[in-house]
Amino acid sequence: MDQLVRRAAGRPPVPPDRIVAMALQIVDEEGAKALSMRTLAERLDSGTATLYRHFGNRSELVAQVVDHMYGLVELDDRELASASRQQSLRDVAHAMFRALGRLGNAARLLAERIPVGPNAMALRERCVAVLLEAGFEAPLATRAYVTLARYVCGLAIQLNRENGAGRRSNEVSVAALRGVDPAQFPAVHSIADALPVPVEEAFSFGLDLILRGLGAFHDGG
């Protein structure tokens, strides 16, 4: 009889934050394809029914994992409040790039959906507010934020690839570029010694281009 009661009670509950943290760990270690409700339940020494108490499906879980990632972005509110428009956006972009770029395989989840969780919304609010307060009209502020956010996420994913499994393929590609026929591809040959450009350097350079471009749009240049 006691055994039947224990069975009916089911497994003990698992806090949602622990589920999300374990899901992030699985994706970070093994990639997004390795994340399933069954695998997650096994890693938590639990059952899938326990997980479904908090998340209706894998998609809902991934949304929570992505928002948890945005919650890892560290910002100094005092510095942002006293900084110029351009510096504020630069600080937020670098903070996002640092946090998301060190998440390994998990950074690839950023490409799966538009983040709308509370942490992502808080970051979005900060960036859009800076643009609106600087005098950007709503349509331009929208495009500016979307461009900036997609740029950060895309380079964060590239940073993971450069530091992980993609390093070898990058080395092969760079070697091929350096070995081009100078008569056929003189321009490429002329820049070969400057390759490769680390993702961190490309990020900072591109971010400056974007912010200067926004300034030109705002000033009517």
C-alpha cells in the first residue's frame, strides 16, 4: 500500500530555475540538438512529467533558457545614466557580446527566436529608451535597435565558433586565402597578411561603424 501511495505522489518537484540552468548546461556542452525533455529529465534525475508542470513543451523551455542568458548581461546603471547616447549603446552592446559570447554552444539558441522574456525586454527597453531620448523618431529607433541586437547576437555566435569546433575550419579557410594566386586575385592577396581578424576586433570595429552611421542618420548626414 505504501509503495502505491509513493508512486501516485510522483517524483518531487524541481524548481524552474534549476531546470533552466540544467538545460543551458546541456546545450552549452553538447549543442542545441542534444536538448530534449527526456534528456533533461535524466540529467535532473527526474521524470518528464515533472518538467511539463512548468513548461508546456521544448519551445517554451528554450524561450526561458534564452531569457536566462540575457539575464547574465551585467550593466552599470549609474554609468549608463551619465554616458552619452553613443557610449551608452556601446556599453550595452559590449556587455551583451561578452555575456552571450562566452556561453559556447548555447549562443546558437539566440538565432531560434525573437527574445521576449523579462530580461530581454529590460535590455530592449534600455536601448530603445536611449534612442528615443536622443531624438530618434520611432521608426528609426526601431530599425537601429533591431540592427544592433542582431549584430551583437550574430557576432556572439561567431565568437563561439571561432573558439570552439570551428577553429580548425577557420584555419583552413585562412590558409586558402593566403595561398591565392596573386595574378588572379591581387586584392585578396594584398590583404592576406592581415588575416585572420579576431571576432572581438571585428565586433568593436563594426560596432563603431554602426554607431557612427546612426549618428549620421540622426544628424541628417
